[in-house]
Amino acid sequence: MNPEQALATPSTVDPNANPAAAGNGAPPAPTRPRRRDLFGPTTDLGLGWAILAIVTLGSWEWAGRHGVISPIFFSYPSAIGLALIEGLRGDLLTLDARYTVIATVVGFASAALAGVVVAFGLSQVPYLRRLLNPIFTALNSLPRVALAPLFVLWFGIGLLSHIVLAASLTFFVVFANTMAGIESVDQDHLLLARLQGATRWQTFRWFIVPSALPSIFVGLELGFIFAMLGTVSGEMIAGEAGFGVRLQRDAGVFNTKGYFATLLVLVLVSAIASSLFQLAKRPLVRWQSVHLLRRI
């Protein structure tokens, strides 16, 4: 038997057995059964989340109904639920959600595409990257939410100003994460590609792009959140409709339950978008899991 076969042969020795007993043929010492930890890794996460939700929402409901906290300023879950149902029956989804989602998706999609294309382009032209890097750094340091009033002046209070604001927040997030993914490409893989005679396009397609995909998807998830943030912020400053307009209106009349109901819908929209990104990411970066398993 060669060393490789010896290493590949599974061991039949019980790691918990007594070594002295194993040497003289005596039966191995009984092992103590492992005690299951109540809050260990085997605990169902769904049960933990359910308990946490029940305790938090129950305490909030009790405090709001018994005057421990002001129902005007904090409301309580049952009132928020009724406000959510009332909003769903009204124009929460048919008008406000549609308005915000359209502005967010259009701004996000255009900026994400531009961020990925610009990052890959600059990675292939080092001179342009060095030339534009200080400009991008300066632009990224600007608080885009503070520029929202200017966007309203330039593009009006309609969808366009909110789309531009969402795109301005998304672009730099996707661009930075794409550049980080490109810079993290394994240099051994690039050397192997050159030794195999791969062309520049083949190296880019088969080595650089796949290696950058995980970072790109991180940038896309964060970019969508920032796009939603920009859209809602712009709507709160000036807008015709949308979640931001609804939040501003509810805050002005101390409609806390309606405010929380709108925030809940915003959270659900962001969670759905994040799940879609995860579903799209899985088949594209499956090679990474296989690679890590082989290295282990």
C-alpha cells in the first residue's frame, strides 16, 4: 500500500476509545453521550426568531396599551397592523410603492450597469484609472442626499430627480466593489493563463470576470439599498408620490402607526430584492464553493 492509499483508507479506530485498552484487546471504555446545547448550532433558527419576535412585539404592545410609552409617538404593533391593512386597501401599493419602486429600479439598473462597465474598462487602462481616480474619490465624498435639492431644481419634482439621486448613490458603491473584485483576482491564475497562451480577452473573460463576480454581487445588493435610500430621501424633500411623500405626510400629522406601516413595506421590498440577488448569485459563483472545498 502506497502513502496515498494509506491516507485515503478510512480509519476504524474510535477516537474516544481508551488507547491502553485498545492495545490489550479489552473493550473500549464507554463514551459519554454528548449533551445537546439548547442554544447551540443545532437549535432551529426559525424557533429563535419566533421567540424573539413574540417577546419584542408582545412587550411593545403591552407598553403601548398600558401607557408605559406614548401611543402617539411610538404606537404599538396591533395599531400598525391595522394601518398597514388600511394602506394596502388604499394607495400604498397602487401609487406610492409603484412610484418608489420604479424610480429605484431605473436609477439602480442604470448606475449599476455604468459602475460595472466603467470599473472593468478602467482596469484595462491603468493610465485612465490613475487619471480619474482622484475625481471619483472627490465625487464619492460628496453627500448626495445634500445634493437632492439641486437635483429637484435641475430635474423637477417628478421621477427624474429621484432616479438621478438613486443613480448617484448606486454608481460609486457598485464601482468600488467591482474594482475590489478585479484587484482580488488570484495572480497565480493570471500567470497560468499567460503560460497557456491565453489572449487578453480570454484572460479577461475566463479569469478576471468570474473572480470579480462575488464582489460585484455584494456591490449590487448594497447599491439597491442605497438606491432605495436615495429615492425615499428625495421624495421626502420634494415629490409627487412615493414612500417618502407618505412618510413626510404621516410624520407631519403624528400618524406614527401609518409611518411604521410604510417602513415595514420598505423593509419587505428590500428583503425581496436581496433574496432575488442571492438567487441570481448562486449559479454564477457555484465554482467558488467547489474551489474552496478542493483547497480544504
